[in-house]
Amino acid sequence: MNKIILPELGEGITKATIACWHVKVGDKIAVGQEVCEAVTDKASFVIEAPAGGVLKSVSVGEGQEGLVGGTLGIIE
Amino acid sequence: MNKRIIVEDWGLIEYPKSFERQRALVQKVQEGEEDFLVLCEHPPVLTLGRMTNPQSLLYQREDIEARGVLMTKVDRGGDVTLHAPGQLIVYPIFNLNKQGKDLKIYMQKLEELAVDLLKNFGILAISISGKRGVFVGEDKIISIGVGIRKWVTYHGLGINVNTDLSLFNLIKPCGLNVRMTSIQKLKGHQMAMEDVKIKTIDLFQKEFCS
């Protein structure tokens, strides 16, 4: 099991909104594949899969806020 | 710090074509090439970010296109933005892996650079906490929107130099009830785009090169 984590984006940035997911639960994904996009104010940050596998679950949906260091989804 | 920035001037270029070229440069920088600073202008276009609120468009699509303004969905967060000739577009394609991987510091540097740029033209601008972009009083003069892939930046600044400001009446820029202004409006005359480009390149080299 591998977690897709919202990475550190910079000092003082503690959360970001998930603008969109490029994949859906059940999709097979490759390591390094762009899986979702987080936005803070006017900057957007593309997040990649830390490992290959199947997207098992999404814990922060589109339009929802995730915490830096928090889990956005699970790959199995 | 970067050792060198490669400057490219793409002139007037359709937004979709420039986006393709940006993506190609992002790939090059990810693969280890030097950083790039791209300058250009776009024919009138509304770019719709992934979080565009339909209410940010104040007219029907047909009415907007009848004014010669194209509409295109774009691969970025945020709401709707307008680009048009007279607006200097600056796309820094920078590798932040070499600069501490801090989005907040990068955004602050862009805002400070934008304020310094306007100071050179006798305009006192400010950045406002919690609002992206640069303002003169309450009017927005420079829009800032940044995308990041593998810590390489794309998108950037839209500097209203001689922009036809009436085009902004088509939208709520960035989804906000904000009035836009330009260097031309504030100075009362057109500003030579070349002068703004030269100063912009100079400031980027000072701020981002060792």
C-alpha cells in the first residue's frame, strides 16, 4: 500500500485544495503518473503517483482541502 | 540560484500554441536544461481554469466570441483570466529544485519583482496579503498565476501595459469583483512594450541569477 501525500509546498503553507483528479478509483496507474492537481491561491501543483498500482481510494475529493503531509489517496 | 536564464521572445502567439511550447520547455528544464524566461503577447483569449465559476463569465459565449475573443479551457487551477495584445505575458520556466522548493518564496519573489518593475515606470504598486497579483490602490495591474510540475514552474505574469481594458468587462477576472488597470491608463499614454520587456528581463536576471 502506498499513500499519495500532499507534499510540503513551502514555509507557512499548511493546506491546499484539490482542483481535480486525473484518475479515478480502480484505475491502474504508473509510478510518476500525474494523478491530481492541488491549488493554493493562484498556484497549482501537479502531484504524481509515488508508486505504480491501482488507485484504491481517494480521501480528498475535488474541491476539498487537504493538509500538507496528509493522505490524498491510496495506491495498492 | 540559477547560473543563467535563457530568454525567448515569442512575439504575438496564439495561447494554445504557446502552451504547447511552454510544456516542451518544462520538459527540457526537468531534464536538466537551463531555465527559460519567455516573453510574449496573446491575441484576445479567455482562459478558463479548472475552478472556473460559470458566473465569472458575464456574457454568453457567442457574444464573447463576437468581440473577437476566443475561449479555451486550460490545464491550471483558478478561475477565468483574459489575455490580449498590449498585455506582456511572462512565463518563467524555472527549476525550483535548485532554489529550495518553496512555492511561497517563489510567489513572493514574483510579486516583489512586479512591484519593482512598476516602480521603474513611476507607478507605486503593492501586493496585498491573501490576494495574488499586484495592485495600484484597489485596481489590479498585474495578474500572477503559477503552475508547478516536478518543481519546475510554468504560467506566470500578465502585465497590463497597453491592454484594451474594456475587454475585462466580459468577465469577473479570477472570479473577483476587481477593476483592472494598466500602465497606459495610469501614465496617460502608451508605453513602449520593448522598454517594459528590457526592464523585466533585467529584474529577473537580478532576482533569480547568481
